[in-house]
Amino acid sequence: MKITLAFVLFLQLLISIGCALDRSQFPQSFLFGTATSSYQIEGAYLEGNKSLSNWDVFTHIPGKIKDGSNGDVADDHYHHYMEDVELMHYLGVNSYRFSISWSRVLPRGRFGEVNSGGIEFYNKLINALLIKGIQPFVTLNHFDMPQELEDRYGSWLNSQIQQDFGYFAEVCFKAFGDRVKYWSTFNEPNIIVPYGYLFGGCPPSRCSYPFGDCQSGDSTLEPYIAAHNMILSHATAAEIYKKKYQVKQGGKIGIVMSSTWYEPLRDTLTDNLAVQRALAFDTAWFLDPIFYGEYPPEMRQILGSRLPMFSVEDKKKLGNKLDFIGVNHYSTLYVKDCMLSQCESSTSFGEASVYITGEKDGHPIGDPTAMPSFYVVPYGMEKILMYFKDRYNNTPMFITENGYAQASNPNVSKRDLLNDAGRIEYLKSYLTSLNLAMRHGADVRGYFVWSLIDNFEWLYGYTMRFGIYYVDYKTLERTPKHSAMWYRQFLAREKTHRKVLSSPVAGTYHFS
Ligand SMILES: *[C@@H]1O[C@H](CO)[C@@H](O)[C@H](O)[C@H]1NC(C)=O
Ligand SMILES: *[C@@H]1O[C@H](CO)[C@@H](O)[C@H](O)[C@H]1NC(C)=O
């Protein structure tokens, strides 16, 4: 018996140090993919009868984007999609997360025709993926929307948007739902709202002092209205899917959250309570209403009547429940209490009275990356997953984004960018932490690397590269970085290695 135990421990050691983590340590049905979004990669911003999106308009305002760039061309994925599907096939992924450009499919929202050119583009993409055995995992709204909805009625500030979003969702279910089995309503509503209506750095650039410097807006009121309309827009789309399409089409619908983990800056009761407030004003702001029909208690206590109410009708709609939570996880940050302590600034989460920082006594929480608040803190992956597991009854989760940014400017050579050892280490360590969360019972069903290819990184333009494929923006040529080769190997080891793991002794490590 002792020898067997020693042998098991020896094998465990081999697996933990000798053979690195690989695909065989995840369930066979697990989705492994790469992720992108429409505005960041497609380009062709005026082709095929597409209208201007809010981001097309915003990026053309001088001074908004760090390097003065925009997504007019981006990776020109619109014309290179077959090549991009080929890149994924080479990697050996079984799924691909992308978003549909609302302004390509419905140039005027519900006020105009469905654009057959837009439907055709996504049909071609979806069919090309399926031929290669790659499941489409589709986001309906990843930041970009028709500018007309902003100009007509103020987009998320107006309850009319619920009707528009429901209409858009249904057009997509109808057109693509026979082949698309994974739908996300929103990507990171908990980023769109604060950046659009609290700090105002992103469209529609609304905010007020002291939270930001905008021409108009009200940071003490509008974020809560915009979020409310987004939550109800989600519920509208989910209700349409559940009532009219899910049985027939057999897919799942969820929402994707920016999911940062927070650690208390000091091990005090007040900083621990501040962590709870940060989590409440971040992910629970959206997820609590969807799961429980109420905003989190920490928000209600502070904001009182400024939080809109959910009517009986609303709550009924929200009762449709999510099939999954999409988790975009990159980093962990410290939280300091600002109710009882003096803080440098306390506007990070509006009125949550917390200060968010990546440093403690001058030491970063993890290795910094090119993205300012993204540090390498692998254990945060397990912690955020266990938090969602406990708070939301272990609803199935997908890691819809996880990735590593490299700084880029014309002085950084292609050779250096291809040699992305830092990214490989990052992905390995985060996947290990994800694996641990699953062994501790978190119901995670898939993982998507952000991103397939270098792309337009919003306010940072092209100064940051998240791709596992390098893109030369002059020639649009794609080249695999070392991380792409690593991911390919990670996925390929499944077949040979799974055999070893399912032998009687090593079977201990197998889980389903
Ligand atoms: C764009 O719209 C025009 C006018 O409706 C139509 O003739 C044309 O075929 C459309 N083009 C595409 C690519 O859908
Ligand atoms: C590139 O290098 C030149 C010369 O050393 C320098 O002047 C310039 O600021 C650098 N550009 C960037 C974007 O770092």
C-alpha cells in the first residue's frame, strides 16, 4: 500500500513539474478557443452597407485614442476571415468567441431594414468555422452599436434600448441560431457603463466632476440608469431566446463580465469590507439582479433611491436565469477602505468609497504587463471562480477571456514580439489556477485566450498587442508567436497523454 501511495505521489510530482499542464487534465467536452470582437478586428467599417457604430464615430474624434488610430481597417478580418479560421484550425481549437457588429446587421437598429450583407458575412464565417469543427461562441454586443441609437434617443439611458436590443438579438437567433449554440448578450457591461457614464473615457463620453471631465452627464445618476437598461436588455434577449428559440435550437445564453479579483490592501476588517463593496459595485451590480432580482445590498445601502427599481414585470423577466457566466479574467488588484481611512482618491467605483491599487508599500501585486492595471496574479483566477461559484450557485462558467498584453510601438521589433515567453508563462500559470478551481468544484466548461490576433485595443489603439498571432498592420500578414506554438502543443497533447492519465493509478487525476 505504501509503495502504491509513494508511486502516486511520484506521479503527481512528475505531472506538476515534469510534464506541464495540458489539455488532458480538462474534461473531454471542455471548449478551448481564442477570442476576438468585431470592432477590434473586422475593419471594413463602411463596407457591405454597414452603418457607423458609436466606436467608428468616437475614434474619429481627435485625441480620443492614444496613438490617434481607429478600427477603420484593424486586422481587416472582414476580408481575411477565411485565413483567420485557418489559423484557428492550425492551433487545434474547438471553439471561437467573436462578436457580431450590430451596425453591420442592423445599420439603423429597429428603424431600418435587416442588412443582408451583414447576415451574409457572419453566415460565411460561421459556416467556415463549422467545417473545421470549431464551435461559434457569439457575443451580441461587444461595446459597438449603431450610432443612430445614440443620436435618436441616447442609447442606454433610454428604456427604448431594451426593445432595440431584443430586436437585434432575435434577428441573430433567427439568422444564425440553427448553427450557433452559445450566445452571450453583453461583453463586460461593467466596463461599458463606468467608462461611458461614470468616468466618460469611452463613448458616449458622459460624466460629471469629480469622477471625470465631460461636457455633459451626471456620474451620480446616469451609470445606474444605463446599467438598469442593460440588465433589462439582457433579460429581454434571454426571454426571447428561452421562449421562442432554445427548445428548437438547443443552445445556451449567458452574459460576459469583466471579472477582476480584489484583495484587501491591509488585513483589516475595513479593507475586507471594502473588498466586498468593490465586488458589489463591479460584477454583482449586474449579476445579482439577473440571479436574484435585486441590486447587491452594498449598493442599495449607499445609493438608496438613486438605484432604479425592478418592477414585478421586470423581475419576472429576470427570472429566466442565465445558462452560464462568461468570465473575462486578467488580473487582481488591492482594495483600500476610504470610509474610515484617508485615500489618495476614492472614485474607482463611483461612490463605493474604495481605493484600488496594484501596489502595496511600493511593491506590485504581481509582475506588471503592458496594460496598466493588469498584473500577473495567477491565484486570482481560482479566487474569482470560487467567488462566483459560491455567490451564484455554481452556475456553469466559461473563461471567455484571459491573456497578456505586450507594449508595442514602431521601435519594438517583430522578432521581440514573436518571442513572447512572458505570455506563455502567464497562460500556463492561469490555466493551472483554473484547473485547481475546477478540482475544488467550480463548474467551468471552457477557456478562450484573448486574443487570436493582435488587434485594436480600444483607448490604447495599436500600442498594445494581445494576440498569440502577430499582425503586421502594413501588410496585414499574420505570424504565429511562440505562444501560438505553445497553445497548439498544449492542445495536441490530449490524445497521447489522456491514455496515460486514464490508466488505473493515474486515473486518480482524472475528473469529469
Ligand atoms: C447595399 O444596399 C444596396 C441598396 O439597398 C443594395 O443594392 C446592395 O446589394 C447592398 N449591398 C450589400 C453588399 O448588401
Ligand atoms: C523610438 O526611438 C526613437 C529614437 O530612439 C525615439 O526618439 C522615439 O521616441 C521612440 N518612439 C517610441 C514610440 O518610443
